[in-house]
Amino acid sequence: MNIAISNTSDKPIYQQLFEQICAQILKGELENGYCLPPIRQAAQELSISVITVKKAWEELERSGLIHTVTGKGCFVAELSTDRKMQIRNEMILKQMLLDTSYYKSFGLTLDDVMEMLKNIY
């Protein structure tokens, strides 16, 4: 598990942690059954609050990406490739809806946005 936390990001730290682990699970870098480090250990290694890690782990569990086994830890859920794609697409669509509202607030057209995306992609 490779995590980079930015203290200067606009995103809350729990969200950064959630998104990075989520991406690693959906890309197959963290395989089905992989045991995440205990919350306290992850907090210590990342130099962040236990509460912050707990919040990220809870969000991962709510999203169906991990499950908790009492007394054993948190594990990456057994997800099919199709289910991973479905979760990925739902998350991307959610972000795109937010981004689209932001672009529209500046009066950008779809063509404007597509041109900008082509230039940075």
C-alpha cells in the first residue's frame, strides 16, 4: 500500500486516504483479501490521526471495497472485475457531475471543456 498525504491539499486527509486506497483496489494493486494495516499502525506510519484513518476505513467499507472481520482486521472485499468497474464508473460519474457544475458556473461549453481536457490529458 503506497499512500502520499498532502497537508496543503484542499481535500481532507481522510478523503485523500480513501481515494488512494480506493484507486489501488479498483486497479487491482490491492488484491481481494489483502489485509489493510490496523488503524493505529496506519495512523502512525502516515503521521495522521487515528480518527482520520478510521473515517477513511469506514468510507471504504460503506463503499463495499473492504470488510471488517472482528478481531482480525479490515480486508479488501472479494470483488469481481465487473463489480470493480461498476464502482469505479459510479465514483467517476459522481465526480464528473460535480466538475460539470463547476465548469458551467464559468459559462464553459462542452466543446470548451473537451478542448481543455484534450490539452491536459
